[in-house]
Amino acid sequence: MIVLDVEASGVEPTKHSIVSIGALDIANPTNRFYMECRIWDGAHIMDGALAVNGFTKSEITDRSKPSEADLTHAFRTWSETVEERTFVGQNVSFDRDFLKEAATRAGHTDWPFAHRTIDVHTLCFMHMVLKGLQPPVKNHRSALNLDAVLNYCGIPEEPSPHNALTGALSHAEVAARLLYGRKLLPEFEQFDIPWNK
């Protein structure tokens, strides 16, 4: 499975651009992908999105960086090294939709990835219910954001600003802990799995 995290210039795949992708193969976690790009000409920019991912407007419009199309081509080439290509991540449909829209802009008429995804929010929600715990609720909806999922799995909150590779590593670690009850990455080895104590 491909653990995927996309950073973007906003939240709408048709109006905003990818600015970076982080990914890894959960079956072979040393097989990792990280790349930054400049936004496509005419893409909108949300200041709030840049506050989350830490990029500046000058960084995401830097003409010396690869284009979003270059990034899309590179990611697709890297993905061919992964046997099982189902996307995994927190709210990973967001990442999938951004990547699909970028692929369309880049001229890819074939889409090699499945529509189905594995969302760590859902994995964590189900894990809590099976343990007899009440998942947290805020404003009448689930409050299991990535930091809450990390904390539930015994891992501190993700550093800020958010980085696509750090995000992918976090998603991979919590997915392994929730699905298989085991640690996955050396970056998180020091943090025990709470329910295995």
C-alpha cells in the first residue's frame, strides 16, 4: 500500500495546486518518495493552506522548482516500484483527488490508482470502538484529526509546519499500529503502543 500525503496551495483540487508529495511503501518502508514543486500557472493560493504547510508564496511559485506536472510524472514512476498501490492516509481521499486532478492537468489520460482508499481516521475510530472507548467528538462530529490519532497510538503530535513526508511517515506508523498491532518505522521506535503494555 502507498501511504500518501499531499501538501497543496488550498483545498480544492480544480483551483489549487499540489506543492509537495510525501509517500512510502508500507510493505517496504525504506522505499520513500518526497518532492516539492511550483504551482501550476493560474492556481489559487490560500494563506491558510500555507500556514499549515509552511511554504511561502515565493517558494511555491519559484520557476527553478519542477512543475506540478513534473512532480506527477515522478510520483507515477516511483509508484510503479510498489506492488500494492492502494492509498493510505488521514483523509486520504483529499490527497487522491489532488493527485488525480494534477494527473489530468499533466495530460495523463489513464489513472492507475484505485478509487478505494484506507483512511487512518476510520481505522482509529473502529479500533477505539472495538476497545470499548468513545471516539472524541467536537462540534457534533468526530474529533479524530491526525494529532488525536497519533496520541491514541502513543506518538506525540506532528511537528508544525506540516511536511508531506513527515505526514506520510506518521500515517504509515499509525496504520501499522492500528492494523497489525506493531511498530513500523525507526522514527517512532521509542514510542510504545499503549494497548500492548
